[in-house]
Amino acid sequence: MWILINFLAWAGFILVLQSGLSQSIEKQIIKKLIRARLFYLIIIISQVVIGIRSYERYPFLTICGIILTLIIILGTEIIFSRRRTTTIKGYSIWLLLLLITLALLNQTIINFF
């Protein structure tokens, strides 16, 4: 159940991130940021529960997954704050998407292997 919650929260986070970065109205950007925060709160909670259960099997991957998720959250906050004030560079969005892909791969390895 927690695995499903985690992957659905990641999917919702990616959709909100994409729609928030494509907005040009500041009110809409702030609304999308609030929704993204809700999704990554759900991601953190589900990863902690999954991490408690799988720490004995994969301690290194569990710790890396938590650190990677925190870096993604930090990157999301930075990108949204830059989006509201100035334009953002394309490489920062691609880097964030790469980190999200690595986090999902890490979570898949922890859960299914």
C-alpha cells in the first residue's frame, strides 16, 4: 500500500511540477507550488515508512533515497522561486528531472528487488 502511495505521489508531483513551471501568472505558480509541497510531504511520509521496513536489506540505498528526495525538494523550491522572479535555465529543469528519475529507480530497487 505504501509503495502505491509513494509512486502515485511521485506521479502527481511530476504533473504539478510540469504544470507549475509552464504557468506565467504568479498566482497560478504559487498554487502549483503549494500542491507540489503537498505531494512531496506525502512522498516523505511514505518513504520514511518504506525506509523503516527496508533499511535492514538496503541500508545504503535507503539513506541515498532519502538524501536524494531532500535534494529534489530543495531543487523544486529553488526552481519555483526563480520562476516567480526571473526566468529559469533549461539545464536546471533537466537536472531536476534526472534526479527524480534516479529517485524513482532507487525506490523501485528498494521495493521490488
